[in-house]
Amino acid sequence: MGKYFDDLGVGDEFMSSRRTIGEADVLIFTSLCWLHNPLFTDEEYAKAKGFGTRAAPGPLTVCYAMGLTDELIAGMTVAALGVKEITFSSPVIPGDTISVKTT
């Protein structure tokens, strides 16, 4: 169940549930969006660039983050007005589990 505007205070923080990014997630997303960057599609290229394995595209991570934050506002909002800041602290690779801290 989400929260109404009046239930929120400045500085309140909420942690989302968690989601693991899988190989299939990256494959489907890059195919759907027509992303051909070898960092996402070529294991050897990604290893040579120091990632150890292929990385998940940033937009894929943002899409999942938006879904994870939905539990805060589920059934309580008509529209999202925007996102002020998104920070990527490190690359997301298949097998990583993400969560979202909302302030």
C-alpha cells in the first residue's frame, strides 16, 4: 500500500524491495531497445574494458528502479512529476541485486 502526500515528511527515507538483474533481462532489453554497445552484448569486450563481464545498460537499471519505487506510491498517485537525481554508484552486471533508496 502506498503513502498519501500528507503522510510524507521532508527527509523521509524509504528502501524498496530488491530485484536481481539476470542475463535474460540484459539480452531482452538490449534487443528490444536496439542497443548494440559491445559493453552490453560482448563478454570479451566487456572483460577487456575492466568490467569482468557484460554490464546492464543504465536505462535498464532505471526502468527496474522505477518499478521498485512503485510500491511507495502504489494506488496513491495519478502521475509522477519527475526524478530529481539518479546516481549509479557502480556498474550493474547480471547477477547483481538492486534496491532503491527514496528520500
